[in-house]
Amino acid sequence: MKYLYYPGCSLRSTGRAYEESLLSVLKVLDIPFEELNDWNCCGATSYVSIDETDAFALAARNLALAELQSPDGTINLIAPCSACFLVLLKTERYLESYPDVREKINSTLDKAGLHYHGRVNVRHPLDVFVNDYGLENITKRVKYPLKGLKVASYYGCQMVRPFKTFDHSHYPETMDRLVKVLGAEPVDWPLKTRCCGGSLTGTIQEAGLRLNRLLLKEAEKRGADIMLTCCPLCQHNLECYQERINRKFDEKINIPVAFFTQLMGVALGLSEKELGMQRLFKMPSLKQITHPKGEMANAW
Amino acid sequence: MHGNGHNGTVRIGFYICHCGHNIASIVDVKAVSEYIKSLSGVVISCEYKYMCSDPGQELIQKDIKEHSLNRIIVASCSPLLHEHTFRTAVEKGGLNPYYFQMVNIREDVSWVHTDMKAATEKAKDLSRAAVQRVFHHKSLETKHVKIHPDVLIVGGGIAGIHAALTLANAGKKVYLIERNPTIGGHMAMFDKTFPTLDCAACILTPKMSQVKNHPNIILWTYSEVAKVDGYVGNYKISIRRKPRYVNEELCVGCMDCIEKCVYKEGKTPDEFNVGLSKRKPIYIPFPQATPQIVVIDRETCIEFKSGRCKKTCVEACDRKAIDFKQKEEIKEIEVGTIILTTGYQTFDASRVPFYGYGKYPNVYTSLEVERLVNASGPTGGELILRDGRHPKTVGIIHCVGSRDKNTNRWCSRTCCMYSLKLAHLLKEHTDAEVYNFYIDIRAAGKSYEEFYDKLLDENVHFIRGRVAEVSDWAVRPSEEGKLIIRAEDTLIGIVRRVPVDMVVLAVGMEPQADSQDVRRMFNISCSTEGFFLERHPKLAPVDTFTDGIFIAGACQGPKDIPDSVAQAGAAAAQALILIDSGEIELEPNTAYVVQNECSGCRTCLTICPFTAISRDEAKQKAFINEALCKGCGTCVAACPSGAIKQNLFEDEMIFSEIDGLLKMESPACC
């Protein structure tokens, strides 16, 4: 089964490390994929809240393009950014459930010579790795088990809500299960789907910083060495504002925040460059990992 | 004999009912009546305000005699309501009741349409269809089957116990089957009962021993129904009696064997204490278990696992009651009626992971707390938490697995009241501060609201709002080491964080895990949520769609003890009606096989949902048991050689009816 890959804008900007690590991991696991041709902006959460129909049309163009690219059968479209994942998923579900919406959107797409027939399954890469490729197969490919590393998995909100797809809406565990087969130790904490503030850090910054502070402090308090995310905006918020939070609230927060695909890559034996490690602000100390060439340990 | 068959001239009487304004306000009944009068075969056509009234029925009887009518049609409400009424009237008038036909112009016409002209046309079409149909009606005989006087009751909770005692006291022989080693059900596990706060065991255990000692009750515990055959009045049941490995005749329940078991301490979670304590492989569920007979659990007993146990239990028993060679036994019984009282299961709280059950040791389910506060419970009634502490603050979360579209949508009806009761008991035992987090307090029952008032006076806190989460996420020093309940207090519009030592989840009531298997075995229906379906939600609450099978208690839907007992009494009364009338009348709308045309292909055997069809292997033909046939018509449609016909639904009747609807003259009536 070949996957189609929808990068979205974040993975080409703030979340480049996510794309680099994701593609490297897909390649090393021999999971076949190709990028969606001529994809466009998903519209993110902002467009949906202004005009739902227009937003659906924008997102549905990507779904119709996917059908054009894969003429037969069901298409698994990987959307790594949580916002893209949610918007594309919502469009897919609405077009399936509401014939009047489908008709309206298709009449718009028709003008551009496109049509959506309902063959696309929007998938998050976490779901693909854990449920399609399988934890057992990942275990077999792990070269450097991340022994002793304590990981706080942070899922954010959009991947699990409001649609229930591959995990529980309030207490997901897929990333924790993945972390375990990588040899690390998942930290149990109750804030794994609590809001990171989203775009608040750029608008009402005080509110945004307050939310991030709660998450970071609790992860540290529970003994996590690193926080893992599956969304470029969550990663950006949690990683980049630590200094500002410390100044504002008189804290001493200092915890690395990486993409789950980066940690996967480390365990699978990929190089620093392949995983975009140099793009992180904070490097986790991974003395426990003994790489034969010493390369990885130094990188971290 | 009721006369007037197919040979003579057909003389139809047609009656259209106003049903007050129900029909007459939308259908021009006069126009319909006049139109029908013009059709061939119709001798009388008239309208009347209430056909179901005594004068209405007498009108039919009078006309049958005066005008020698031999077909009667009434256009009124649904046959479900009054078909029986009119058939009886027709029979009193001296005509075979199956010459009667009913047209539903209320539910199918006046109640669902607003355009009078169109509605009147539809009423005419339906009536004309009936006129053409009755030409083909035949005289049919009602059949009767005898009712075996014995009753099977499945499930020995409070509903089963009450139904068994009611029937036994009325002199009927009852088989009470319970799959656990003891009867008593959930009620035996409860501490006190709301709103009177009398002890559950004190009011239940006398009834349990009455069951054990009643000469008319045969009690088989540790037993399950394996097979159900037959039909109303004549059920043949196989009961699987699981081996206890203890001879029931010999054991007196002295428990010496339990004491002497090679296990010095229990190792297996004790079912009766919901896993809060451990039991040995040889055990009695609780002190008042009925029957008071020991049972050996072969899954955990060393003798069964290795065959090399010292068998100290055998040595300890001076009555030689322990028998490791005991085998499963199948008992065959015959009964006429069955009452299902199979109860419910509590909602699995780990399905709501954000309430932390199974993760935080001090989160309990309500059923666990019942045991925890009980004097014969795992802690002797002392409220010690799993981490050894005594709680100073307790939060009770209502509607866990109820009124929630992510889990179960229904209200479990008992949780509000038992939460109030537990709040009272927790305060009594510990003097803790108790917080109730509720959506609505549903205290609808005799003296229930007063009990709620009493709790308010006892300074129990009530916070209206569904709880978002229970966590150990402390943000203030005062919250360290506590469980924090986060909920929106919808009465004052703020989000509250309440740190507590103990959380009680008021878990809802669900159908038993195997309710679908039981449903199939007894050939009854379930409602969408999986509870057994009653024949009518208001007027036949303990009947099922299968004659002779009744339901009572929480297997029909969540209910408390008083309601379960009331239903159990009702189910017993329904069974008594059948038993004491001695026989039951069967609808003659059954299917029959035209023997010459049957090829013996077995198609009908596999599709009959009531297992009413068998195959006569000597003749190689299908045979339909009229007592089992419900007249669904599936076999009639499926038979490839058209060899199966159905009374009241013969091809010519249906086709004439269709012709009538399409305004085509049917050949027979011209």
C-alpha cells in the first residue's frame, strides 16, 4: 500500500525538522509514499471559523487531487500537522455525512475540473506507524533502545478531538506505546491533551504563556527528560517560549521538546542530519544511548 | 359451527368509525361510506361515532342477523387495538370471526395527513382493497394448547427470588436457576438500601432461606440454561449443572475444609467483595450464602492444576463431601412458562480513563464502596483506603457511564439515590466532607426527595456539573498528594478544583455481557441498548413477544429494588394467568405446507426465526408446528416451489387487496 503525503505549510517552515525526520523514518522503514502533487493550504482552523463552506472547498481540493493521483481504491493520505489532519479529516467526514455539503463543494470543484468521490482516508503518521506498520515490526527495527530516557508524550487537542479516530479523546496512549517499544519510559501525566495555547502565543501572549507553563512544569515535575509532540505548532509553543516563561513567572524550566518522529529516528539509528536535530533549540542529554560510532550521543 | 363459507353469495357489511374527531376531522367518513355502498357485494355501509363502543358492536351483531351478512369490515384504528374486539363481536353475531377484516384509517390516514380530500381518497382506496379481500376469507378454527403448570425462573437476584416465592406460595412448582454458587444477586452485596437505610442483607437473607426451604421450589445454583426447546405451555429445557466438586447432599457448610486448605491466605480476587479481598480456591461466597454449600474453583485449585495437592480439605471433611471427580450434569425439565430475571452488570469505570479508575488507587466504584462500608466486607466496615489512609474528603461523581453519548445514553435511575445513600454512610463512617458532583438529582420515588432534603441537612455538598477529570495534577501546595476533581460548577459558572482523598464513581447499569446470547436462546428481543424488550412499554411491561416468556427486574432496564420486586410480582401473576387457565388460544394466522407440492429442500428450515419448521425424514417433507409459528410469512416467501401458504394471508387475498388498491376489479368479486 502506497501512502500519499500532504506536507502542509508548517512542515516547510517552522516544522521542517518534523518533515525531515518523518520522511527519513518512512524511508528507513520502507514505507512507500509519494507527495501529493500541487497541494494547497488546508485553511487551518482560522478559515473554518470564518466561512465553513469556503474552507471545505479549499481543503476538498486536496482530497480531489489525491483521487486524481491514485486512480483506484482507498487512498491513505498522511497529514502530519494536527491542524491539517483535523481540517482534512473534518472535510472528509462532512462530505461523507452530508450530501448537500458534498454536492455544493463538488459543484465548486467541478469548475476547476476536479471532483471528490469519497475515497480518501485522512491519516496521522502516528496512526500509520503504530497501527499499519505495527509496534512489533518497529521493535524489530530498533537499533539503539533509548534505555532510561523518560518521555512525556504530548498529543495536543486537534489530533484526538472532536473526532475520535485511532485513540481515546482525552487519554490517548498510542505515542506512549510507541515510546515504550523504542526502549524509553513513558511518563504518565494527566495533561497530555491539554491546550498548548495554539496561536495565542502570537495574539494574547500572556494567556498562551500561562498554558505552556502548566504543561512544561508538570512534565518536568513528573521527571520527564524530554517532551514529544506530534504537531508543529505545539512543538513551537512548548520549545521556543521557555525563556520568556522563565522570565515572566520566575521559573527555571529547561526541557527539550522534539517531534516523535525524531526520537523514533534516533532509536532506528538515523543520523542527526537526517532527523533535523540541528534545528532544535534544546538538545536532550542522552548519555544512556551508546552509539557504536559515538555520533548520536554527541549530537544529543 | 359458524356458517357461511365461500360457496354462498358474499354479503358484506362495511362500518366506518368517526373515532370522535380523530378520524372524522380529516376523513369525510360519509363520502367513504357512500362510495363503499356502491361496490359489488356490499349490502350495508354505514358510519358510526365509536364503533368500539357497546352500541357499535351491537350494531354489527344486529346487522349480521337482519341482513344475513357473511363478511364484516370495520374501518377505524389499528388492528393492534381493536381487532380482537371486533372479531369477538362478529363471533357473537354468529359468524366465524375470521370473516372479519379491519382497515386502519386512523394511524395510517387521519393521524398522518392534513389534506382532507386526499385523506378521504386514501381511506376509500384502503376500504375498497378490504372489500375485494374479504371475498377470499375462509372460516378458520382457533387452536388451543395446554399449559404445563411448572415455571422456570432464570436468575436468583431479588427479582427472581420474589417471583419464585410468589409462584411457589400460589402452589406452583418453580425451578430457580442461578449461575453463581449462591442466590442473592447484587442486592446481597449492598450495605444499606435507600431511602429507609435498612440493611440489605437483613431484608434479603430471610427471603433467600425461604427459597431454599420452600417445598415448591427446586433451587439449582452454579447452573445455567443450556438449551430451550418447545413453545408456550410446553417448553423443554436443558440445565447445565456445573460441578462444585462438593457433594450438595453431604455438605453442611461447616467451612472446616476452607480453613484447612493448603493455601493459608486467599490468592484469588473475591467476586463477592468486587476484588477488594482475596479468597481461597475452596470457598463460600459470603456468610449467608444460599445454599450454604462450599464450592471449589477449578481454575485456581492446586489439585486441578497439578494433581499433586495434599488435599487437606478432603481430610478436614468428616462427611466426605469433597469429590474431585464430580462431572457436569445436564438436567432435562419441562415447564409451561419462563420468567427471565437475569439482572444487570455495572458499567466498567475504566472505560472513562479520565476519571482514573484503575490508575489512582483511591478511585473506587460505588459497588466497591458498598462492600467497603459493610460490616462483613473486606475491612469489617472500617473505611480504609487502598493506600491505608482514612479519607477526610470524598468526591462522589454521578452519571459515570450514564447519560453520556460516548458510553451509555440512558439514565441508570438508581445512581442518584445510591450516591445519596453512600454520601450518608461515608459521613457516618468517617465524618469526611462529602462532595456530590451531579448533572440533575433524580429523586423520583416514594420518600426519595425527602431523603435528598435530609442529606442537605447533613451538610453534604452538592456541585452541579459534569466532572471533566480526576487527576493527581497538583498546582497548589494544598493539592499535593490528593486527587483533584475538576468540574464546571454550572450554578455559579466557574471551574472548580476540589482536592479529595477518595473518589467514588457512581457507575451506571448495563445489560449483562451475555444478554444477546440469552436473548437468542429464549428467542426474545432486545431494545437498542441491549436490555430485554417488553411487549409494550406501558401496557405489557413484563411480557415479551414470545408467548409464555416473561421478564422482570433490571434485565428489562435499570431499576431499583422496589421496582424490580413489583415487576417480579407482575411477571409471576402473568405466568399464573396462563397456568390457571390451563390452555392458551393460538392465532390461526399460521403457515402450513401443502404436502403434495413440498420438495423437501429444507430452505424453510434454515430461515424460520422461530424454529417452528422441522422435516419429516420418512416423508421427506417440511412440517410446521402451529404452536411455534408466529405467522411472520418468511417461509411462505422463501419456498421455491410455493408449497407454503399462510392462513389469512393467502395469495388470492393479498392480490385482490392489491387490485383493490389499484382500482382494478378482481376476477373473484365480479
